[in-house]
Amino acid sequence: MKLCITGGGTGGHLMIAEALVEVGVADGHEVIFIGSTSGQDKKYFENNSSFSHVYFLDTTGVVNQKGLGKLKALLKVFLAFLKSRKILKYHKIQATYSVGGFSAAPASFATLSRFLPLFIHEQNAVVGRLNSLLKPYASRFISAYDESSPIKGYPVKEGLFKSRRVRDELKTIIFLGGSHGAKTINDLALSVAHKLQKKGIKIIHQAGENDFARVKQEYKDLDVEVQLYAFTKKLDKLIAKADLAVSRAGASTLWELIANGLPALFIPYPHAAGDHQFFNAKFIVNKNLGWCEREGDKLRSKMISILKEPLKQKSEALLKYSKKDVAKKMIQDVKKVLND
């Protein structure tokens, strides 16, 4: 099978692409990637991936543009659409899997224009605008939040299932500020750092590249020992070490924590499109699998109260709820549709 995976912009979308290509290549298929020169696509896949070929086209998001900027963005999408048609034809692609994000638009429309099957994975509880537009024309629409989805669960790298365990004692906490850094989470970590150190709780902290220097200096001034990162692609190994996480509620990170059985306090990014991070977290909290708190004055007290709560029950529930081999099922489903 010759498969195209498209989408990206943020790490969340790209992690799904990474999980799918690992399974696809292991199953003997040729898999190419079409993404964007904007966002994190090149950072993830330009020099290190299992894709046979990677293409980064000149596109930007359309939704957040205004006036002339929106017209320029649409023109870029149209030109990238024409290039995508040629790429799909050249590689004799049989189907395309969109993992969402603005990067997905050109190749998704090109796939439909060539009358090829389009598969969509929606990563968030609130369906994105592009996916809403494409959903009626897709051969499959997969979502971990939708009870009617033909495949349940979320594609997560195999390593997180191999290292999964029940957390019954809080020895290590991980703060996940994301690749760009979340100042709110970074400040929260710094505000409780002394308290954690007194309790003998180790700190792992991904502060993000934008805020790394400040956070590093703050920890030094506090004289608190920390395992500090700006950005790392070995996040799965760090997650496995932790007993509690504090994180934004981006879908990939959320489901990675679930897969590993790691309870978390989610702090949704308040400016996420459609407030989707809040609804991602709400989906988990409603099942009593984690905690959620909006940014604000109550955040530190919420954090401190969670330190006193038992972890074992939530961790065991997370392990029961998570589903393995979702990426494998998604690839097998493509084969089934093509064979039918």
C-alpha cells in the first residue's frame, strides 16, 4: 500500500503522524508525508523519520488571518494543493490520512480531487474547522471522544505502553510547558518548587525554548534541584519516570499520559481555538481520570491539594481506559477500505 500522511503545525498533530508511520512502515507499506514549511513539521520530520519522502509546502493558517492576509493564505493553500496533486500522482498514492492542522488542507483537498479515499483523525474534543468541512467526504472519521467512531482510542507511541505502570506513591512530578513553553505552568512549578523539595519530591520540567533561560535562572536562585529541558523528543522516557503530571490539555500529551497510567492536573490553554483544550480535559475529568483547573488565582492551591490525594485509584483507572494498538487498527482499516 502507498499511503500519504498529511497535517501538522503543532506537535500534537505530528505525534499522531509519527505513530502512524511507525506502524505503516513496520507493516511493509510505503508512507510519505506532506506538511508545511510553517509550524513544527520540518523540525519533526526533515532529518529524522521513517517516511520514504517528506514534503514541506509553503502554507500558513487561514482561520486566524484577516483581510488581505486571509487572501494570501488561501492563495498559498491553492498553490500547495496543485503541488500536492502532482506529489500524490508521482508516488501513486492510494489513500491519504489527515491528522489535522492547517498543514493538512492542500493534500486533503488534492486527495479528494483525485477521487482517492481520505481518512481523518480528529485529535480534539471540539472538531476543528478544516475537519468539519472535510468530514462529509471522508471514508473514515476517527475520534477518541466520539462514541460512534469506528475505532476507539488515540494513536500513541508504543514505548508509552511498554513503560506503563500503576502510580501508588508521589516520588516525582513532571511539569510540561510544551515545546514553546507555558508561562503559567512554569510559574506554578517555580512557586511550589521549595515545597516539593522539602517533601522529597523530584522535579522534571520541560519549560519550552522561549522561557528556558528565565526558568533555569529562577531554579538556580531558589537553590532547587531540577531535571530541566527546553525541548526534548524523549518525553516518553521522562513521563515514565513521573508519578504525577502538570500539563496543558493538548490532545497528544493528554492521551500519552493516559496510556502510561500517569495521573495529571490539566491547565487548558485559554486561547485554544474553540476552547478545545478545556473540553479535552473535561472529557477526562468527567470520567474521574484526572484533574482540571483554569488559569487563575486558585491554581496553586489546587496543585497543593492534589499533592495530598491518593494516586493509585486514578492510575489504575487510566490503565484500564487506555487502548493499545490504535495506530495499527487505523492502518489496517485503510487496507480494509482499499481492498473492499
